[in-house]
Amino acid sequence: MLTKESIIQQLRERGLKVTPQRLAIIDVLVEKKHLHPGASLIYEEAKKKSSRLSLSTTYATLNEFARHGILRTLQFDRMENRFDLNPEEHINLICEKCGKIIDYKLPATFDRNEVTEKTGFLITDARLEYYGYCGACIHDKRHGGPS
Amino acid sequence: MLTKESIIQQLRERGLKVTPQRLAIIDVLVEKKHLHPGASLIYEEAKKKSSRLSLSTTYATLNEFARHGILRTLQFDRMENRFDLNPEEHINLICEKCGKIIDYKLPATFDRNEVTEKTGFLITDARLEYYGYCGACIHDKRHGGPS
DNA sequence: GTCCTTGCAAAACGTTTGCAGTTCA
DNA sequence: TGAACTGCAAACGTTTTGCAAGGAC
């Protein structure tokens, strides 16, 4: 699920068209996946590969890919959104100084001390969020606006 | 750490001025803390209490409070930021339908099945992030820009 | 009196939209 | 051919900024 070929195959399976712009974006996503790049970086890098590319197409493509589970959108405080090609659930270890994002595989039960022992990453703050349906909404899962 | 008085005390301890605008914002934060309100709602509600209040002051105040650890800023996909007065680390259970945010106390080791058993919240997606310092930055913790 | 805080207006920022033209299947 | 995709420019909503006036301590 992490190579260019496998992503192209996913597009075909889902009836999405394979265009030069999308190929260039996929190239960048795969090459720079450890960087978790933002839309502007993806746009700049992909434009080098396919000169016919606009920023709005980059956004449209990334949103389409997210909608199909090919990647995941990460939001940050005072940083543009960044994109995560790894579709499996994992912890993102985010460096407060350099902005690096380290992936850490997520077990159903985990111990944060273990994270530090295995990666050397010093945890100073946690942001843990589960998304889903609360007891009141669990029987009516249509997506509505926040109240 | 959750009453109006305790927050005012924190301001005094930190040399921050106690103004009518800040009192109104604190009122709203305390009254609506279970709602995790966004800046626009905080502004509207606080304006009812203190008619001399601008949106930019609301932002300045919320940022100042966040900087001092009085609250925490939460970012969302296609929703404005919302603010969390609970300074202890916890999991936010976010309903995909109604936008409700349920706090769940965070143990060092936890099991996501336990979350569902105890709250009835059906987890469909997880966003788990630890912030801190990676091995390369751990000895030089000044805050720099992301690279 | 001093520095912090405020309000206003304008700008910045990342992102989305409408629409006409183009391209992939 | 026809639906999907693209580029452009303009709009959007949230958040930040510069600066002069005001208020807390």
C-alpha cells in the first residue's frame, strides 16, 4: 500500500482517473512520505515533475485521496495541514523544534513509556483523539454539522 | 483549576492583567467548558457579558491563555479551532455526527476497548499524537520552525 | 506613570468554489 | 462521447497584524 504502483491500482479499482498531475503528486507523496509534506510543498515538488499543475488541483487531488482512504489529513497548530500516506493507525511523534513527524505503530493497548524507550522521543504533550459516534448518535450515523 | 476564581488567580500569579474582557471570556470558558467552544462562540457569548469586546481581543486572550497553559487549542478538519479548559492530558472523543467532544481521562497505559465499554462511544478513527523532542533535538529544545 | 491590553481595519493565510475548457477511459 | 478532471481567478472563513487609544496596577 506504499508504492506508486499500488496507489495507481487503488485509483483504477475505485474508478478514479490516472492523470499526469495525479502521477506527479503520487510520486511526491511516496518519495517524501517520511516528511509528511503539506499541500504547498507537494504542489511545488509535483510541479517540477508535471509543469501543468495548479495549486487547486493539488488540493482537489489530496482531498479526493483522503476521501478514498489513500492518505490521511493531519491538522496542526499554526502549521498548514500535512498528509500522511500510511493508512494504518499509528501514533505521530511530532518534534516541537524541527517539526519532524515520526510514525510509531499503534497497538490496541500501549504504554507511553515504551514509546520513549524505543524511539528516544521525549514526550512533553499529548494530543489523543478518537473520532466516531457518541451514544446519542450511534444509531443515526449520517454526517451532520457540529452542534 | 476549573473555576473562575482559580483562573483569575493564575492570571495574577503570572502577572497578566485582569480586565473586564478577560473576565467575560473566562466566564464563558467555565460555563461552556463541556462544549469546547470555538473563538467565534466565545466572542459572541462573552460580548453579551461585556459589550466592550472585539474578536481580535478574543483571539489575543485565548492565545495568551494557551501560551500560559490555562487552556489548550484543538484543531479540526473543516471546523474552527476549539478550546479545552481541562489542562490535564485526556483523550477527546469526538462525535463525527454532532461534533460533541467527550473528555476521557488518559492513563499512561490504556486500552481502546475500555473506552468503548465505559462510554458507549463507537470509535471509527483515531488521531493520536505525541508532541515533544526527537532524539536529534532533545539536547537543544529552543523552539524553531518546522523543517 | 508605565506597560499591558484593547479595538479597529486591513491583511494574511490556507483552503474552497464556480465555471469554462480539457482529458482520460 | 461523456463524465471526470484541470486551471484560473475570485471568494471564503479563520486568524493575525499594525497602530493609536485606553485601562490596570
